[in-house]
Amino acid sequence: MTRPAAVPAALSRGPFTRTQALDVISPDTLRGPSYQRMLRGVHRRAGDITHLDRILAARQVLPGDAALAGLSALWAHGVELAKSTAPVDVILPPGNKARDRSHLRIRRALLPPGETVTLALGPTTSAARTAFDLARAGAPLDTVPQLDQLVRATGVTRTQVLAVSAAHPGTRWLSRVRPALDLVDPRAESVRESQLRVACMAAGLPRPVTQHIVRTAEGGFVARVDLAWPELRVALEYDGAHHDERDQVVRDRARANAIRRAGWTLLIVDASQFARRDEMLTMIRAVLRTAGSPG
């Protein structure tokens, strides 16, 4: 078994081209277990790969005017939702001959002035253009959580996104933009929380309040809940995997009891329940209906 070779400092800071590598190591060493290929002609030190690593690798082969877009632009704006396996999304001017590669997806479009910015990771679609692209990319259950976090991170406004939309009449899936923006709430603190809110609204339930503070009758703080219907005194929370840890379970039970003592109904949804969407929504609808019944 070949033992990993020591990695020179010059090759330890991120992805590098084959040419850069061969200045300090041999071709055989580059093919060894200390290194891994990111793209054709681009390598990096062996180890776990993030979407940031893929962006940095792509920058080694892309022309200088390539603008990060989609989930890659979202990452550049500070929202790290792209999985390590996700391709790097870029927009290039028409006529550029760069081609798609493994883990690199290229679109060609003319980006008007104001729709790109230069960030730490290089040219990137502006927050408004990024929101415009993300909103068109799929169903609200997937896109709205991304938009929630983008608005939270950048402060981009609905008006700014609609201005981009107005500048691109006839663009594919343009009709998805306004409905997605209608669902955005930057107070959401996690993807699953956003998805839970969107699922409720898509099912025709009243729009819940995000990050609502539950108080005692005297006005004392009890808890801040993910989602709530304050007029019905119903709270809805999503429990992630960390809630299964023993100490967390003890804290969660005490918190849930305090919420109930304050006169609220507390519903808790986990990954298994969320996967059974119809059952989950039926439960929520029934509780809201009961809470809204007189007497």
C-alpha cells in the first residue's frame, strides 16, 4: 500500500492546476493518495470536499468574466446550502467556448449592468439576480427556503427582484417568480422550518407567524417558536436530529411543558412525519380547526 506523501505548503491552500503542481512534485506523486482530481487539469489535497472547494477549482479553469450563479452564487453571498456534490453554476457571455465538465454547469447569457457583483469568490450574480434565478429553478418547497436565507443574508428586497424580472420578459419559468416571493420570510432560521411553512400554505392553511414569542398571561417570556398561529394559540416546531440528544430532550420537555402551561397547543414535527406530508397536514388542519372552535 502506497503511503500518502507529505503535501508541500504551496499545494495545501486549495485547488491548483496540474502545471502548478508539477513545479513542486512529480507526476507520479500527483497521481498518488495525497491528492485528488477536482476537474480535468485541476487537483487538490486529498480530503473532504465542500462546494467552496468546487468553486475554487472551477475558478482555475474558467475565464475571468464567468459569473457564479444559482446555488453557487447563493454560497458566494454567504448562504452555504449547496451540497458537496452539486455542480458549480456559472453564467458566461454568449460565444464563449468553455464547455460543461463534471461538477461544472455553464449557461450563456448577457448579464446587464447591475446584475453582477464582485465578491470574495469573484464575479457573481447580484443578490437580486440570484433570487430571480433561484425562484425560477423549481417548486416553492425547494426554492423558497433558499430565498428566505438569501434575503436574510443580503437584505435584497422584493422590489429589487421584481425589477430584474421586469428586465427579462419571456424568460423561461418567469411565472414562478412572484408566487415564490409571496412565500418568502427571512425570519426563518432553517431550511426545514421554511419548508414546513411553505407546505402549510400550499395546503391552504392560514399563513403562520415565523419565530413567534410565546408569553405568559402576565407578559413574561416563555419561548420563541418556529411557527405559530397566535390568535389560535397553536405553535408548530420542527425537531432536527440534534433534538434526540439526551440533554436536549430534557430541555425540550421542560420547554414544551412551559408552552402548554401558558395555554398553547404545541405540535412537533420530525423528519419522519414531514416525509408523510398528507398525514402531517391533516393533523395540523385538525388542530387548527379545533383551536378555532368556540367553547
